[in-house]
Amino acid sequence: MKAKSNVFLVALTLFSAAAPLLAHHSFAAEFDGTKRIELTGVVTKVEWTNPHVWFYINVKDEPTGKVVNWAAEMGSPNSLMRSGWTRNTMQVGMVVTLNGSLSKDGSNRVNTNSVFVDGKKLGAASSEGERQ
């Protein structure tokens, strides 16, 4: 009985250690690098959390006049800080322009390569890598 208990404990420990790896995704699993987009809009929310920083912008669709909220994924907070970002670099109410790759599922999500904040181009520590 004790041997079965030890085997179960070891298996549970290994599974628990691997779970965070299973939860993380690759760029190619969610985004299409061939479908590029540039969006300009007003920041409505910034989530400075691991494993990715997300921000949301309201973008006016020119043909319809409808405002659409887009979710934009960047790299981890640590990666962004290494490239000069702080929690205060982007604030709600700012107008920003992003360049990135569209979500494969057709939702209003984008993996961001770069963001223009206050007229300055900043890298986004994207899981796709930096594009020119």
C-alpha cells in the first residue's frame, strides 16, 4: 500500500511541475504571422500580468463607424521591462498604434510586434519575434 502511495505522490508531483508548460502556448498555435494588421485606437485597459501583458484598444471601423475593442498580446512583463517598458508606459486613454499578427480564430485579438506610444516605436517582446 505504501509503494502505491509513493508512486501516486511522484506522479502527482511530476504532473504538477509540467502543468504550467502545458498551459503556455506557442505563437503559431494562436496567431497567423502571414495576416498582419496595423490598428490605431484608444487604450481601454492594460493587464500587466504573467505570462503575457495584454492591453485593449477601441478602434473605429471606418466603413461602418462602429467602435470595436481589440485585445493585444505582448511579451512577459520582465521581457518588456528589459526593453525599456514600465507599468506606466501605456495608460488608459492614450492613443496608440500597434502592428501585429491576427488571431487564427478570427476574434479581435492580435499578437503585437511593436507599439507606437507618444510617437515612439517600442518593441513588444512578442513571441513571434521582432519584425521590421
